[in-house]
Amino acid sequence: MKTLWCIIIFLFIPFQSFAAAPNDLYDQRMELYKKAEAISLIPWYYFAAVDQYERSIRQARRDLPKPTGVIGIYIPPERWAGPLNQNKEDQNPFTISQFGGIGIDGNGDGIADRTNDEDVLFAFARFLRSYGTDHTHIKMALWDYYERSKTVDIILGKVKLYKHFGTLQLDQYAFPIPRRFEYSYRSTWGDARGWGGRRIHEGTDIFAHYGTPVRSTCYGIVELKGWNKYGGWRIGIRDINNTYHYFAHLNGFANGLEEGTIVEPGMLIGSVGSSGYGPPGTSGKFPPHLHYGMYKDNGYTEWSFDPYPYLKQWERQERMKKR
């Protein structure tokens, strides 16, 4: 089976580096994803989702090397070369296979290089293919590889986004309140909060009138919708970069919006209110405003970071578009 896999790879992969591919990174990535699809029969958007997830966590963590190539997937040395292989930097496809490593020669140069884009992507493609090509078996493969249900859910959310939009360019953003409405905000991340116990404010408050439209700031998947005693009626959206966008104290939700709904920048998701600080339905304990928070997942945990600079950037970009 391994021999057959190598033959298939060589039929589809020219003996040349992808450095000569189009300069645009999106085009280069898509070309690689499509070739992985051709040899594995697994749709390209699964590879795009894994690659984007890995790229995002490598940028968020200090214990992983930053991505430098076209592909962002990082395969640790012990997994690439095999757990019992004494040579963790082994690049020999034969000895790697003997020690149960997943590393392969993906571009036909005779070397299984875990820093080479083709080798890494096609090694991961073969790993997924060993479980099967349908969604259920790919999900099983992802669980066995990452051993974290949240990671699998995040990756499958990206699969849904890439499949729906058919493009890799999903990194545009929008300010959550339309410019034609009155609003005000300042940096409040980290301020003290007392209701429900001492805690810090994990977001920026954007004050506006009741019923002011609230829009999605990103392309993403609605991960959460419902009531929380602190945030009231709230929505959580996961974007393509593993960032969770949190909208709280809403007055209501847009029609048809449910967990699992695909959203895009500027799409109506709800309206400004003053819900929260009590049991379901509690409202009016503070002036109407949108609490907007941002959280980053790094593959282990998730933490809050200051959304204010991003809000200012998106607001400025929208003003520039109107000129």
C-alpha cells in the first residue's frame, strides 16, 4: 500500500519545487490542496482547514516554531520520524516507515523533509486517507491525531467555511455597528468588574441605543447562542484564525441565526440591548451597549485579549471605503 501511495504521488507531483508557483500565497496553497485532493480523494477544504488551524496556533504559541513556508502544518520530529526512531531528524523514507513515522517523500526528491511543504502536506494526506475519505472517518482521524475535541470542532468549522465560500480569502473584517448609527466606545479591557465576584472586563463596551443593529465582524461559524447570567443574550462566532468573537448584552437575535450558522463580515446577527446580570430575561441593570470580546485558542486553552485596537482598525478601514 505504501508503494502504491508513492507511485500515485509521483504521477501527480512534478519533480520541482513550489517556489516557482504563483507569488500569491493563496494560489500556492490552493494548488497544493488540490493536488492533495487528487491523490487522496479527500476534498481540498479539509487540508485547508487543518493547515489554517496549525498556522494559527503556531503564531499564537511560543513553544512551536513560527510558520515560514507556504504550508503551516507542523509535524513534531518524533511523529515524523517515528516514536522509537533514535534519529529524530531522519529524512530517509524507508527507515521512517520502519519506525512507524508518518513522514514521506512527497515531491520525488528521495528525501522525507518535515520542513518541505509538499512532504508535510502529503504526509498528512496519507495519514487522513488511512482512516477513510468520508467525513466521519476523517473526523476520527483528526481526533486520533490531536486528541482534543475542541480542536476537531474548530477544524471542522473551518471545513464548513471553506466548502461554503469556495475560497481561502476569508480574512476580511467589519466593525460591529453600522457607521450610520450613533455609538461611542473607549478601551475598557482589563477594567475591574464586581457583579458576580471580582473579575476583569474581558472586552470593549460599545454604547448605542436600544435596537441598534449588531453585525458579524468576520467570516465564521456561530459556536454559541443563548443566555448567560453575565452576558445576557449573547452570540459567539469562531473565525478562520481560531479567534472567538463574543457579542453580549443583546436585545435579540437576527431571524434564522442558530448555532452552526455561517456568517460573514457585516451580516446582521442581533441588536444592542442591556440584558444580563441575572436569570434569563433580566434587562435594564445598565445602559444599553454591546460588549464585544475576542478570545484566542492555541490548541490547549483559550484566553481573552484586548479587542480595542482591532475595533479602531476596522472602523478606520470602513471610513476609508466611504471616501
